[in-house]
Amino acid sequence: MSITASMVKELRERTGAGMMECKKALVEANGDLDAAAEALRKSGQAKADKKAGRVAADGRVVISKDGNKSVIVEVNSETDFVAKDENFAAFADAVAAVVLATGETENDAIAAADIGDGRSVEQARTDLIQKVGENISVRRASLVVADGPIGAYTHGARIGAIVALEGGDEDLARDIAMHVAAINPTCIDESGVPADMLEREKRIFSEQAAESGKPPEIVEKMVTGRVAKFLKEITLVGQPFVKDPDVSVGKLLKGADASVATFVRFEVGEGIEKKEDNFVEEVMAQVHGA
């Protein structure tokens, strides 16, 4: 059977595969579009499985909002080049829309959800891997639902933050989200500081102060002061506001008769150990192996 250009074009639109791959699949399927599409999907899954072990530490953070709901998702690629690709950006936006519509934030549930064109998110991910040639992963998602104002801020496509307030307004919520994105507080206030983190810092400060040789009562005051300074540095309400360092975030909120109910901050690749390529070693290994 003769394989026409229109058949190749239709298969490309259905699968996102390259022109030569589509033509080859159509030849092998004797012109059967459905069979060719299925073969390409199986091929794409095989390629995705092979790439699954490769580190995807680049990508995009996307925020989507609807009324009193806002979602933030991180979708990863292996390189910044693919992260800027329009197909990758469209996929990340579609994933955010899925999370917003379904309320699902667990990876398995997101993967199984319909992305909006009859495919599951997982199938769309597999198709995208076949198209861009890199490992792609939906790393995480968070949903914020609030009765009060919600503000969101993204710095490029790499850092994003959502803040929900009790009191105040959306402009204030967005300003606080900008601060969270820029300064990265650990928690809202002292009550949210992990106990093990606080104990570790106290122990370090105590050991440092004890080395000063000062009397115990002075050492105790030194430790108390350092702990207080540490808490201001890591808590949202204790930090100097990014747009006006003369005012703490806590004072800014108090002046607006508002408080932070919750915040979420994502940064692309945080916590992922990215392999550092040594191209000299790679070349030498190839030379010696030749």
C-alpha cells in the first residue's frame, strides 16, 4: 500500500512522533493508522522506560488558580533546553489544570487522570518523552484551598509560591508569596520549627558559647540570643519583608490585621542530586575504550 504524506501528517498529529518514525510505522502496519499509532505508543513506552533512570532535575514550576483554589506543580526534564520547549510547557500547564480540576495531588492519581484530549497524563508524558528525547516526570503537586485571600507568585518558571491568608487582601497575599519565593522561609512562625532542627541549633550554639570561657549565666544569655536570631531568620513572620527590609513580615501582617494560614513553595530540582558530567573523563574513557 502506498503511504501518502497526508497519512504521515495525520499520524504525526495523533502521536507526536517524528516524520520518519511515522512513515516507518505506517509501512510496517501496511497503512493501518490505528495499528501504526499503537506501535508508536508501545515504542514510546519502551523509550520512556529506558530513560526512566536518567536524572530529571530541570523543568518548570506552574501555578494555576480558580476561585478559592490554587495549585502548584513541578514537572521535570533533564535539561533547561527542553524545559523551555513549547510542548513541555504545554504539558506542564495541562498537568496543573488536571490537578486543579480533580483535586488529586498524589502522583499515581495524577498519572491516571485524563489530560483533556482522551489520553491519560501518563500517556501524554510518554508521548512527550518520545518527542523530546528526554526523561520527563511529574514530580509533585500541592493544592491550597482557602476561605480567605490567596496569592501566588512565580519567578520565571523555576520558583513558585502560594500563600493563603486569614484577613488582608489578594494584593497582600501576592506580596507575601513574592517574599516566600525569594527568601524561602522554613515555616510560618516558631511553632512550626521542627523540634530536631531547633535542638540541633541549640546544641551548636551552646558548644560555641561554652568555648568563650564566659560564666554559665552569660553563656545561657548568649545561647538565648542566638536562638532568637536563628528563629527570626527561618520563620516567615520573623524575616524582614523583601520589599521593605525595615519591616518584618509579622509587622506587615499585623498592620493589615491579617495572618498566614499556609504557604507552599516549589523550586525546580530542589533536593534532587543532579549528576555532574565530567566531559574530559568521558572523552578519555572513549579514547581508551577505542
